[in-house]
Amino acid sequence: MRKPYFKQIENTPSPLSTTVERQVRFEEIDPLGIVWHGRFASFFEDARVVLGERYGIGYMDLYSRGIMAPIKTMHVDFISPLRFRETITIQGRLHYSDAARINYDYIITNSRGETAATGYTVQMLLDDTYELFLTQPAYYRDFCSRWKAGVLI
């Protein structure tokens, strides 16, 4: 990544990270034979789901506690094309925040280990009536406390 999408704030824990490997499917390419730009949202999702489930903050973990986490912002920087049947690696990193939001960044590498795209997403935390939480809901606050205390690896 050329420039970090999220600043590392002093006295906050390092990002949590996961890596997902998958193969580009035929349905993901466009008439030019490369991955259609709209598919990168699902690549990011692959990493978010794995990381969320690993740490107990997946979509259903949050939803079962009355918390929804829709995407507010998504950004992609395209660097080089991906092709059909190419094995890609998606690294997702969750960045710590005291706010009622979830910040991820992503690095997608091609089969040669070269960076093909980078990007980020921001998810806002809503209650079950679709109102924005102004502070972290208790379940997510507990997760962040354990992360900050170094309990999560």
C-alpha cells in the first residue's frame, strides 16, 4: 500500500489481519477478460467475513445483538488487472477505533505476488431501528477492550 488509508493512533493496538486465497471465477470477468471492477466489493467481503467470524464480530454475531454494520464508504485503487482462473490473495486488516464504526483496509495480490488492488471500507454501527450508535454498543465495546488489552491474536 502506497499510503495508509487509516492512521495508526498512538496507544492503540495494531490492526487485526487475515488472508484469504481464492481463484478468479468465470462469472467475475468482463468482455476484456479481466475481473470487472464491481467484483472487488465481494473480494473485500471475503476477507471481512473471515476476520469477523474469527474474532466474533461477524455480521450475524453483531445482528444477533441488535447491531447492524452496513458499508458507509468503499474505496478501491486499481493497480493491475486480474484474470480468469488466477489465484489471488486478499489481505484484510481491521483498524482500531474508539468510534462506533469498523475500519478495514485490503491488499489484493495476483498469482505472482504483485499488488493488483488496494482499498478500504468503513462500516457504521446501527441499532435495530436503523439509528446510528453515537458510541460503541456494549458488545463491540467489549471486543475493542479485549483487543486493546492484547487478549486477541
